Amino acid sequence: MTAGQNLRERREALVREHMESENHHDFEVTLGTFGHPPLPAPVALATAATSELAWRALPLRGEPPLTRLAYWLSAQECTIDITKARRDLGYEPVTSREDGLEEMRADA
């Protein structure tokens, strides 16, 4: 598994967790499981731009660890509710909240 695939899986796990969250506070608690302090917005944006530039200029494999798109998406306020998908499509999450959190903690 490449670093880019690992990062993509961790992002997907966060989205799944957020989809199962009862409210925004639950998601903030989930993010806190990584134990990393949040970056100030200007620092995160500069880091994203620098990493994109490095990945374009150098022969680096995979994806940058942080992109401007990922930064922008993470800065958006949203609440995702899967009730309709469960009701209308019979959707059930592939990973439980507890298993997803444990997997993220193990990978962090």
C-alpha cells in the first residue's frame, strides 16, 4: 500500500465517521483522536501549496500529504446525515464507528 492510498483510506474513514456522527461535536471528538493540534489556516494553506509544488517539481511518488483542495474541504462546515440513504437505499456503513476509530488510531 502506498502512502497516497493510506492517506486516502484514512480520509475515507474520517468521512464515514462523520457520516455516522450525531452532531458536529462528535466529529470534533473524532478528529481529536489523532492527538495532533490543528494548524493555523495560513500555515496549513502554505504547507499544502508547498507540498503540491514539491510533488510537481520532484519525482515523488503518490500524492502530497496535504493539498489545497484537502485543506479547503476540511475547512468547510457541513453535517452529513445518512438517514435517507439507509431508508431509501438500504445503505449500511461498511465499518462501524468503533472499528474505524480503532483503525485510525493504529495508523496514526
